[in-house]
Amino acid sequence: MYLKNFVHLRAHSDYSMIDGIVKPEKLVQQAKLMNMTSLGITDVNNLHGVIKFYSSAHREGIKPIIGIDIMVQSNILKNTTCRLTVLAANNHGYKNIIELLSESYKLGYNDTSGLVICMKRLLKFKKGVLILSGGIQGDIAKCIFKNDINLLNHCIIFYKKHFPNKYYLEISRIGLPREEEYIAYIKHISHTYSLPIIATNEVLFLKKNDFYVHQIKVAIYKKKTITDLKFVYKYTKNQFLKSQYDITEIFHDIPESIINSIELAKRCNVIIPSGSYFLPVFPTQSMDPYCFFVQKSRIGLESRLINLFPDIHDRNIKKKIYFSRLKHELLVIKKMGFVSYFLIVMDFIQWAKNHNIPVGPGRGSGAGSLVSFSLNITEIDPLQFDLLFERFLNPDRVSLPDFDIDFCMEKRDLVIDHVIKKYGRNSVSQIITFGTMAAKAVIRDVGRVLGYPYGLMNKISKLVPLDPKMTLKKAFSIQKELVDLYNHNHDIKILIDIAKKLEGVIRNIGKHAGGIVISPTKISDFVPILCDFQGKNQVTQFDKNDIEFVGLVKFDFLGLKTLTMIDMIVNMINKKHARQQKKIFFINKINLKDKKSFFLLKKADTISVFQLESLGMRNLIKRLQPDSFEDIIALVALYRPGPLQSGMVDNFINRKNGTEKISYPDHRWQHKCLKPILKSTYGIILYQEQVMQIAQVLSNFTPSEADILRRAMAKKNPKEMMQQRQLFQLGASKNSISLNLSTKIFDLLEKFSAYGFNKSHSATYALLAYQTLWLKANYSAEFMASSMTLDMMNTTKIVNLVHDARRMNLNIISPNINFSNYFFSVNKFGKIVYGLGAIKGLGKSSIDIILKERNKPVGVFSDFLDLCVRLLLKKITRHIFEILVMSGACDCFNKCRVQLFSNIGKMIQIAKKKILSMQTKQDDLFHFKDCFSEKIFIEKNSNLHTSFIHTDEIISKVLKWEREILGLYLTSHPIKNFLKEIHYYTKNITLHDCSLLNKANHVVLIGMIWSIKIAFTKKKNKFYIITLDDSYSRLDVIYFNNVNNIMDQFFCKKNIIVVVTGKVSHDSFTNRSRFLVKTICNIEQYREKKLYKIKIIINNNITKCKDILDNLYNYLSNNILPGHVTLTFILSVRLCIQHKLFNQIYYIYPDNNFLNYLKLFTDYITIKLNFYK
């Protein structure tokens, strides 16, 4: 007999993490296709997917049955865990499941075995739930297999007592061992104890042929290969979504088990309410919340207007406009029920400001609200910059307001702690996120499980473009090589077919970057809670979208490094001002028209400037030449793929620079009423707000209607767009605008809306950009020191910042054991002092000891022996002393760094003797230097190495150490010996200049080779990525033509200075410029090509002249290399000296050794190099 309407009660979605591979929505869609009327999803120990399941089930007309699979500590079988399925019969049961999970997670669990719930807790939350016995994994089955009738009776009686008419004996036939033995016994129990028997088929994948894919997923999760998996795999090929017919066939001998699934489904009736929002009531004492809200807003606006318009006459003129806008916004906020939301945000922002925690000027559309500005939530005047409130809140489109608040990265958690204390730990939680198997990663994961060679996986993965939104389907549409490999390589086809099925499947959980939810009561009244195994780090089990579905409101507390940097700089400035007895500096009071700032901006010197530091952005700045704050707002909006690829950026630049006529918006289709709206963007429709304003002015749209138009254009729904077009044309006709013109302007709006940006967001980020730009222009040293501090764990960034500082003519002092702090700092002379924390290998614990010791009453370290004695007492090792010396931190002791390093061992021995002698005599260990100087004590105890080392050798050693310990050259650079001739060869084009070029056909660059990487094109052609360094910048250049294996010489030599010629071209794939090398040679080889004569003029010093000439003659006789460059000696006219050098012309190879040798005599000779023009 074929029984229709069997109900699958135990499907697992991919939210079950280990064993589920199907999205809840896909399960519902498949159930619909199979004519099922009900479906139950019971993910393991969580309700992550319940809202998505519930919503999609209602859309498809399927009844959702909500439940969980849990592991329970058995009351009958001691030290035994078993599985049970808990289903919600009604809303009370649903809430009890939420409480059961939340309370269990808060109490912690074993990190290895996962959450195990004690039976006592299950009984606490038993109302409104139905229980399935767990089948072959339940405690009934364990009693049966133990063959313990007594235990079995106890178990059955326990469930009958505590879950009367709510307990079902679960059976499955999926191919597990001893299933039939178990089912036979269950039939007997069912009959004996009058317990209903129910059929289930645990669903882990949709179709039978997905079994292998499921095996792969489990192997990925368990970090096994497919061959290892058999030892831990406990699933079968029958765990797919079977049809009702298949289930009827399987359980034809137990038809009541199918009927009971239908009857149980009828008992499950959960309605999850949505459409309402639940906010905590903000405490306003005895005052009405709305009156309190209005009062705060009006007082705040009065204060803002005093600062905006210091002149009382101007202020009175503007007041009416501002308060009219304020009144409108207040009424809308009241109508939409968001008064508490604004007050809550206002409160925690004010708390942060009162506790010196930097807060951003705003982010997103919230900056369009005058109420936000009045309550000090945002820092941008929306009226001054034409920002629209309806872009943020639209009464005709009810949705939650969304303030994204930026806080100082290091102090953000203090604000969250404040919110937790104010509203209660049980009412505040962070929000979960779910990581999925992305296109590139899933290829690697599947390949690893299948045992494919790493090279093959890497090759395929690299063919998938590096884009967070990239999918395998999209990659196939743009990568022909990927398609070819798929079609012609069977192994790759298998890999990709599996990867496609796993792409997008949930892989792990995380925590939202800043999302916090505040509930009017405890969180678990609305959503379940998840904690780590210690019961800490609480997050909601629902993601941010599902949080909103159940009516809770998300608040974004985001950490922004730029605010931390600004805070550090402002603190430095105010310490400086305190020394100089100047006024306290406030970043919010800077002039938005500062000439120094815009001078720096036009040069594109914007490294470390918020939003403006990328290479592509600097190239855009060079072209645009921004000269106003509005231009900076535009920059933030323009530097996005849409505008860059559409040609909009070119139009914008041409119009600003006068090479294209400004029209509003197009020379063929324009109207005078659009000029005020588009003037700041030179007639270009750049912002979403401009689309809204045009609709209001041209077609009489209300602000709310204009926002709906904006959203319709963003969605591109043809039906909705047709309706909006007709409304636009109708409104325009009432303003005597022709159908033709209104149609064309609507077409332009539709076109530009694809690239339009939220001006509110652009304006707030432009303000942060300008603040950092202003600080860089006016307090350069403090700015660079703070930038270096925040990136000091990233050597590459430190190098770029040091180069940038040098270009700004800032002095950077080597690390100093007596004056360096952990972070970079600025001394009273305006020099940047290198931070000890940026020294490789030093470690924070060692630095803390040094700083603590230095800050004692005895003061700074008087000499190296003093350092050794005081730090050896703190267990500092020899390795740390070596790093300090090599980095230059001990140069302050006026010792040669190389000699000091060679004597470290001896000095440590002396220090140990000193410690021993003081301990024996019970001397004061921290005042021994009053009795002994380093010099006297050393003379009494040891003979140190004092051998002379040649200066060049010292410099070479020091630079080697700096490169090793600091990751850069700080005190000098190998290239500095060649600066005069470099300027001649390169025509003063530096590596930094080249990085900002878009196109150039013949460029000569000189730099020291920092590194060389070998890479291959898609066609397997080898090329070299050569990183050049010139002490002011680093640049990667690309070399393809390794003629005569010329590159071989550069791999084995260090610090080699090379000259490269080539061209700069634009790479459309990366949207960046690149330098393609045509020729490469070392500087000696290039010098010989360009230099034709060296003149050495002997200066007028009679006493030394003869010795110098003899030395030069001997060197030329024994060391000089033959070449094509003429070398001549000329005697100063006032000297009458005869020497054989003057009678001879030499033809030499001008190598570096010879030129360095000549520099030894620079006090007595003048060297002139003559180059070909």
C-alpha cells in the first residue's frame, strides 16, 4: 500500500557543519518538487538555519517542523551519551528549545566531543516539545544492545513519565549495522508499552548520487583524505531525501510508522512572529521619551549652529531652515517607532566621547540625518553637503535604521563593555557570521581530500580570479584555460564537479566585525545563544538578517585603525603644545580649506592618508588635481570599479580641468533646474542623492518617493522601472517639461544610477580622509610616527613609510636604548625615534623589562656595562644584547657598532663579575655606577677587542645588520655612493615618480636589487619580478627577456645597484601601472656606456700632493681594469710639481672600487665625470 504524505522529520542542512551539505532553502524546494506538504529540519545542536527554513517553507506552501538533534547525558546509562531529537509542538516548545540550547552553551562543554546536554536540563524545558528516541543512537537502542532488560524498563518508564504522549520510538532503514535487530525489539516495546513507533530517514544530501560529495565534505571537516575517511565515516548512501513512495516501500511492513510521522507533523504548529521591532526602553526618568528626544535634539542643534555660524545675524537667517528640517525628521522618527534607537546610539557615543574614546564622524546613510548631527552621533552637517534624510529613513519604506559607528580600534571593546553593563549581560550579544566554501578554497580542499598533487590544485585555484564574490560558474565564463582543463582532464573534471556542489556550503562560524544586538529583555527570549566551550564569547545563533526577521535591532560597533592613528597624533600634538604652552588642539576644528593640505594632495603624497593611499587612488588624484573638500568627497565615490570602467571618471576629470564642457547633465539633454544639484560634480550624476534630488525638482517627487525611485533603479526590476518611468514623465509634464526631455533625463538617471554612490557615506569618509591629510601636511613627524606604530608588525609597510618620511625630508633616528619607546615617537627636535617594538627578534617581554628598568630612579643606562649589569639581573639573554647592538640601539654609548658587537661576550663576562662582586659586598646594585665607570672597571678586568676596522667595512656590516634586524637600511644606503651620476642617468625620475606614471615609453631607473622572484605566464613563459630599492621607495619591475642568462649574475650578489630601461604601461587586469624592463645591467656597465672621461684635479696642498700622486700611480699600476673611459690628471695652476701621472692618459673600466678609492682623497683632489649627452 502506498501511503502518501510521509513527513521527513530529520533533515540536516549545511548548518549542521559536519554532516549537512544542503541549504535549508534547497531542501524546501526539493520537498516542494516531490509534493511534500511538511518538512522537518533538525540540525545538530543549533537553530542557525531555522529562520531561512521557516521563511522558505512558508513561501513554498510547506509546513515547517522545527527541532534539533542533541546529544544527551543519559540518566539511566551512566557515563553514556545518546542522541535524541527534540521537536517544537508549539511556540512554547520553540522558546523552550531556544532556552535549552542557550543555557547549555552558557554552561560550557567539552571542546572535543561537542555539546552534551544533561537530562535534568532537558526536563527543565520539556513543555511544548515532542521527543524522538534517537533510533539506533538513542539510549533505548543502547539498552537493547547491552541486553539489559532492567535498564531498558527503567529507560522506557522514565520517558513515559516525563514525556507522556510526547515520546516516539524512532526507527530508520538506512543501512547501518544491527538496524533490523533493533527494529524487531522496538516493535515489541511499542506493543508492550503502547508507545508510538515512527519512521525517519536522516537526510544529509538531496540525491543518492550526492553521497560521494558528502564523503568529501566530512573528510574536509575532519581534515582527512578520502582513503583515511573509512575509519571515521559513519554515514550511508541512503541518507538522501527519499520520495514518499520510497519510504512506503521501505516500511511497508510497519505502516503505522509512516502514519505516525503524518500525525506528529499535525501536532507541530509553530508561528515565528515577524514585522515588529523590539528595542530597550531608553531611561528618561519621569520624562516622556519623545519629549526627551525632542529636547535633546533641539539643544544639540542650537549648539551646532553656534559653531557653524558664529555670526548671530547669519545664524538667525539659517535657524528657520535647520529647525524646519529637524522638526520633519523628529516626526518621521516618532512615526516609525525609532526614538529609543536614536537615544541608545546617542548615549553610547556620548559615553565614548566622555571617556576619550575616539568616535568616527559617521558612516553610511546615517550622516544624512540632521537629528543625528544634533545628537552628536555624526559630525557632518547634512544641509551643507546636500545629504538627504530619506536616504536613511523613509516612512514609505519601513526598514530598520542602521548606524555603523566607527570607534578607535583599541578602545572599541570598552564601549561594548559599557553597553553590556548598562543593559545587562543577558540582553546584549554579538552576532554570528558563517564562513562558506569559496571558489578558490573549495578547489584546494577537495583536491587535498582526493589526494591530488599540491601543484595541480594550486594551478587550478590560481585560474580562479581573486575576488571575494567570485564563483566557479563566473570563473568558467571568464577563464578559457579553466574550461579547457575541465574538458580535457578527467581528474580535474571530477575535482571541479565536486567543488561546484560544495561551493557556498557552510564551513565555519565566526563573529560579526562589529554587530551587537541589544534586546529589551534577555536575548534568549528572541534568539538562541552560542558560546565557546568555556561558556564565553557569546554570539547569537542567528545571523544579522535573521536577527532583523525576529525584530531585534543590530548596532554596529566597528573598530577603525584610522581613528586610533588620529588619536595617537592628537595626543602627541597636545604634549608638544603643553611643552610650548600652546592651546589644546582639537581635530574637529581644523580648516577645511588648508592650503598646505591641498598642496600635498595635488602631489598625491597621500601614503597613509585614509581612503587616499592606494596606488590607483594616487594616480586618480594626480589626474584630478582636487582643490576643495567637495572634490575629496567625489574622489571617495569615483574610485570604484563602476565609475572607473564606465568612463565616468574621465568625463569628471575632463570637466573639472576644462577640457570638456560642463553640461547638466548632458549637452543634448539638460535643464537649468539641474545646475544647483550637479554643480559640485561638474554636471556628472555621481551620487544617489542627486538622483533623488533630480526626481524631486524635475518631477515633483516627494523625498520618500524619490528614495523609492533610487531603490528601484538599484534593483533594475523591469516592471517596477516602467512604473517609475511613467510617474517621472507625468510629474515632469506638470512642470512643462517635454516628454522627450523627461524620457532622456530618466534614461541618464537610470544609466548613472548603476554607478551612483551614497554621498552621506562618501562625505563622512572624506572628512576622515581630510583630517589625516591635514595632519600629514601640518604635523608630518607625528603623523608618520603614528603610522609606523600602527603598522610596525608589517615590515613591508614600515619600509614604505620610512621611504615616504624621507621624501618629506623627515629625520628618522635609529633605535635608542635610552630614548626609544616601544612605539615610534617624535623627540623635542621633531625627529622620529625608531620604536623598539619594530626590531625583529626583540620581543615585547624584553622591551617591557628594558623600559621598566630605564624608568627607575637610577635613570637611563650610562654605558654598555651598565646596560649589561642591569639587564642580566633581569635574565635578559646574550641574543637580546646582540640584537640591540646590531639594530643601532646602543650607538648612544659612542661606540663603534661593529667593535661593540665583537666585545659583547667579554662585556657580559665583566658584567657578571661586577654583579658577583657587588652581591658579595652587598653593594647597591643600582648605584654601582657612582663608584665605577665602565672604562675603569673594564681596565681592571679585561682587554677588549680594539682593532681598527676600515670605514667601508664597518658601513657594510652595519647595513647588513640593519637589513636583517630592521628589514631596511636606516643609517645609510648602498645607493648613496652613486647619487650624483644617478641623477644624470635617470633625468631625476625616481622609483616613486615612476610608480605614479600611467604611461611612458622610455624610462631609466636605478635601484638596488632587494629581491628577485621567478614567475610564469599562463603560457609557461618565465619572467622575473625584480624589487628595486633606492632608499626613498621600492618598485617591482618585470623582466621577460633573460638574454644570455643575464639575470644569473644578480642572484648571487647582494646589494647590487642596477640600471633598468623600459616602459610604463597600464595593466587593465589589475588596473595599475607596471614597468616592463627592456634592458638591465649593473651600474658599472651602464657607467662605461655613458661616461667618456674622468678628470682628477690635484688641489693646492704641496705637502700632501706627492704622496697622493704616488698612491694613485701605484693603484693604477696594480689594480685598474682596462676599458674605454679616458682618465686624466690635471694640476692646479698654482702648483709646480712634476710627476709621471701627468704625462700619461689612461683608458680604464670605471668600476665602483676605483671610484670608492678616489673618495679617500676628496680633501685633496676634485673628481669630475664627463658624460655623453
